[in-house]
Amino acid sequence: MEERSKTNKEIFEEKYPSKKLSLSPMICVEAIGYLKALREYFPSEKKWVDSYITALRAVLLFYTL
């Protein structure tokens, strides 16, 4: 059976699981930076990256309240 490569989204979700993101605002900021770099180097990933960034900004807004 042939091995397949992980997608950028799978790698991101492995590196930044949602539970980890919900526990620390600094990890959210780090994840946003990672996503911005992905968007810069892989423009085809823009759609899901932008939606993740929006969600992470909402989490950060929660921390500021």
C-alpha cells in the first residue's frame, strides 16, 4: 500500500489541536502566525486558513473579556 503525504491542514491540526488552542492565548497567536506563513507560501490554502484565523481571533477576543 502506498503512503500518502499529509496535507498542510492535517499538519496544522496535529501541531495545534483545538484543545491546546483553547487553553492558551499565546498558542493561539503562534498558530495565527503559522497560518499567515502558510497563506503566504501556499496561496491555494487561503480559504481554510482565513476561516481558521477568524476562529482563532474570536478565541483571543474571548480571552480579552
